[in-house]
Amino acid sequence: MPEASEIKSLFRSIFSDRSFLTGFIMFLPVIILAIIGPIIAPYKHPDAVVGPPGVPPSSHYLLGTTLYGQDVWSQLLFATPATLIIAAMAGAIATAIGVVLGGL
């Protein structure tokens, strides 16, 4: 098991890398939205018809409504966790294929 000083040194070297820090800061809001999105969504069912169809963004509908009258912001908040899971799975599969092909 690594010692606390080794772990601290690892985190210090990771977070001193500007590229990593930039990506981390950009990705952190997406992770936070994926966790709290369904809680803060204005409408609790993303497919519910909540307004007139095709409304542009406004203070009532942050990203407007679809042609079916569904709130786009609620749909985005509910879809974020599934999108992140699919992206992680795609990355894992691509990594596994790359490791196998790279080992040949």
C-alpha cells in the first residue's frame, strides 16, 4: 500500500499539469449536473408536454421547448447521466481494444 506522502506527491504532480487542470475544470460542471440534474430539473418527467410547441429560449423555458412542447432543459438534465455512462463504456472498450491490438 502506498504511503500518504506518495499519494500526496501523486496528486500534486497531477494537479500541477495545466492540461489536466483545464480539462478537469471543464468536466467538473458536467459531472455535477449529472449528479444533481434530475433533482433540480423544473419538470420531473422529461417527456411531459409542459408548454406550447417550438417556444424559443426564455426565462420560463431556459432552452425552449421541442416541437412537441417538451422542455429541452429538463431533457438535457435527465439525459446527462446516461450520456456519461455511454461515454465511459465507449472509452473502456476502445482502451481494451487498443491494449489488445498494441500487444500483438
